Amino acid sequence: MAPYAVKVVRGLLLLVLMCIPIALSVFFFAGQSLRLDEAQSLWQSGRSVGYIFTLVAEDVHVPLYHVLLHFWRIAFGNTVIAARSMSLVFYILSIPALYALGALAYNRRVGFFAAFLFSISPFMNWYGNEIRMYTLFTFFVILNQYFFVKILKSKEHSDHVWALYTLTAILGVFSHYFFFLSLASQAVFYFLQRKLFLEGSLRRFVYAMLIVCGVFLPWGLYVLHLGQAANQEPLLAVPTTINLFSTVSQFVFGFQNDNINTVLLSLWPITILFAFLGLRNRAGHASLPQTQYFLITLLVSIAIAFVGSFIVAPVFVSRYLIFTVPSLYLLLASMFESYSPKWAQLARYSIAAIMIATLAVEIASPTTPVKENYEEASAYLNSHVTAQDVVVLSAPFTVYPVQYYYRADAPITTLPIWNQYSYGPIPAFNAAQLPDQVTQAVGSSQNVYLLLSYNQGYETNIKDYFDSHYQRLYTATYSDDLTLYVYKLRYDTSATQVTAR
């Protein structure tokens, strides 16, 4: 086949891979209910650019995504689908970028298969349809890794490549704080394999990091000046070794219910055995510099997040570590190259079939743990709540997704009581103050519609208080950890007709 024809076929194959997430988004993901984090992104990006910087500096993120989303919504509209499409665009762009990285590091076959896994990934498809910064973050990690590997393989210094490496690093640190973990992994690899780099590389890396840190420093000082970021940290549990295996499992198989996760986790010993067999069949594969680099990127980043959760604060969340997914897929794709042709084909077909199956389960199953059906819960409120009632939300920050859908006349309040427009953190829960806060929240209302989700450690206290003081009329669960309770408050009027479930 002529070289031009080969390039055309290669381009068409990449185009097919890029169309897979688009089709999945159109038919399955884009129309899902708005989720909490997405609602916060919409609320923050809907402010002025100056106010966005303040809001994000008071939060636990960096501003690039929110500023881009602000202008994206001006250009393409304020719907959930329009906002999600920006994440989808960066996901789609990451597919040819990952192919290029794999082709540069190994060969085109590795690049294609890694890109294929990336395109059918249940984990990546989920965040490719979420109004958050994770695909933007992953895109810049892939680009930065591409230029890092290019520096590693270069026979002479190229100012052009070094400039692009520095630029992608700058954009990366403004897409997510965890980008610094990717840079830390590169530093570890460099000092372990310093002899592989051209003379003068250390000086150039130092200059690049000085530029990155110099550009980032004003933002860091601004965050410290406001002093609110620590108050906005989500309530996360200290991780266990189970979380380690679950995170890697999610990277490959997506979000599954407990029963399926138990089966998947039980397969890890077999997976590790096949990995060792592959390395034994071609021991030289494990010694390849690029393999060591991707392995360091994966292991060092996860290890720092895991250990840091004990030393500093719990930050071990799979979505924060999404930037390691490309390295994992490249390691898998390159590992299969070490098998005999027969076993390599079987391994590729097997992993692809399992990922497609778990993707289907993630889409179809109502028990998928990351699904948050605020749309249906709000639809019930809209059709049943009257002006004489009150809607109470807890945790308080769940006001964001409910407000997006809520159209009824009754007021919305939270427990603990919080004004989302006020300066400062959400008030801490105080069990001693709960009776007074409930009295203040419900006032003289006829019924209270209590929507509990995102348990912050006091959800049971609130539910038990209402159960022990008021008559419960109705209960409905809309998704995992999202339950609506309706209570009758007053007996001097007839209660709103509520259909029990």
C-alpha cells in the first residue's frame, strides 16, 4: 500500500475511534441528570471572569477550566448538554494525542490499541460527559508526556520541543493541582535515568520548572491570601489498600456496583500473574526506558496521593488520578506486545470485550454508584410542593443541582443553614443546634420535603430528628445516597396529598 494510502487509512481509523465517544455521548451519557460537581461548575462559570477567579481560589481547584467553560457557554448556550460537550471535545482530542504518544514511545500498533482502549473506556467516557475539568487535565498530561518522551528520544536539543513541553506544563498546572504529580514523576524518572538524556537537559528542565512555578506563583499567593481553600475540602475518607485496587479497577472497568466490583477485584491475582508471564516472556520489555517512565508515572502519582492522604489530608480520589489512565493503557498495550501473537490477540480481545461489557453495565444499571438523579427528585418536588411547604436540603452544597431543576413556589433551605452567596465556608454541623436550626428552617410550613444526599457525617442525625418529631408521609430513593423524605409539620390543616412509595 502506498505511503499516502497508509496515512489515509490510519487517519480514518483514528476518526472511527474519535466517533465512538461521540456516539456514546449522544445516545447514552449527555442526557443524564445533572450531578453535584457539574452544578457547581455551572454556577461558578456563570459568574464574571473576575468573580470566577475568586470562587475557584476559595475552592480546591485551579481556574483554567472554569474560565474556558464561561466563554464556551457564551458561544454555545447554557444547557447541560452544551456544557458537557466541552469536556467531550477534550476527550475526543485526547484520542489522537494518546495514539501519537504511544507511537512515539513504542510503535503505531501500541498507540492504536491504547487509543482504542481509551475510546471505549467506561471511566473516560463517564468523565468525558461531565462538566468538570478532568478531560482537559488528561489532555494536557498526554501532550506534556509526548514532549517529555520526545526530549528523552531526541538526539539533539530542539528549542521548539522544549517550549511546547513548558507551555503544556503551564496549561496543565492550571487545569488541576495534581498535574504537579505528573511533573514529580518525570523528575523521579529523570534522576533514575539521567544518562539517557542529552547533556544540558537538567539545566533546561530547571529553567522550564522555574517558568512554570513563576507563572503559577501569583495564583498560589492569591489562594493563600483568601485563605478559604482549606475550608472547602470535600469530606473524604482515609484510603485503604482496597481503595488502591478499586481505583485501578475503575480505570479499566469503570464504576460498578458492589457485587460486580467484588468479582473484578477477585481477578487481580490472575491479572498480576499474566503480567509477570508477559514480562518473563520478553524480559527486555520491562527494561525499556519508556516502559519504566509510564510505570513510574502510574505508581509514583498513586503512591504520593495515597501516602499524602495520611500525612496531609485525604485526597485519594480516582477522578483526581485520571491523568494516570493514559499511562496504564499504554502499559497494557505494550505488555501485550511481549506475548506470542496468539496470546497477544487473545489478551487484546479479552480486555476489549470486558471493557465493552462493563461500559454497557455502567450505562444501563440504575445502581451505578456515581449516578445522581437530581433531575427526577426535583421533578417530584416541582409536581407536589406547594407554597405552604418548605424544601430542606442536606448536605447544604447540594442546593446547586436542585436549584437548576427546581421550579416550585416553596422556599429552599439547608441543614446546616447556609447562604451560598455569603463569604466563608459552609457552617459546621452542630447536633446541639439542630433543633433550633430545624425550627428556623421549617417555620410555619405545612410539609417539609427533606432531600438527603452526599452524607457528610450527620445525615443520620438529621433524618433521626425528623423521624422522631414529625410524621413521615413519603420516602423515595432516586439514586445511590439520594433519598427524599416528606414529613407533615402542621395538624391544623389537611396535609398535602402524597402518594406513598
